[in-house]
Amino acid sequence: MPHFLLVVVSFFIADRLLGWGYFTGRMALPVLAIYTLAYLLIWLIMYLRYRNEVRRINQDLKRILHKDPEEHP
């Protein structure tokens, strides 16, 4: 959540300083909604990717730890 707020505030400041005009009038809410949806989609993709990686690592660790000690010198 802090990252999301930091990026939104930074984008708002850049919008004002550079004169982009995205956060003016009726455009502010749709721009914020689109950004929020994109942010949540990226977050979900990264979460699923890292969750799968952790599962794979845990499976590898279980496989390694449950091997017969004679198999491992």
C-alpha cells in the first residue's frame, strides 16, 4: 500500500509539474481507476509468480531432505 500511494502521489506531482493534464477535472477519476487496475493486475501476476517459485523451491527442499542418506555422500 505505501508503494501504491507513493507512485500515485509522484505521478500527480509529475502531472502538475510537466503539465500533462491527466489529473484535471473529469479525467482524474478515470485515470486513477485505470492506474489502480493496472497496478493490481501487475501485483497479482507477480504474486502468483513468486508463490509458484516458493512452492517449487519447497518441493525441491523436501525432495533433497527426504533422500536416503546413503545416496548423498
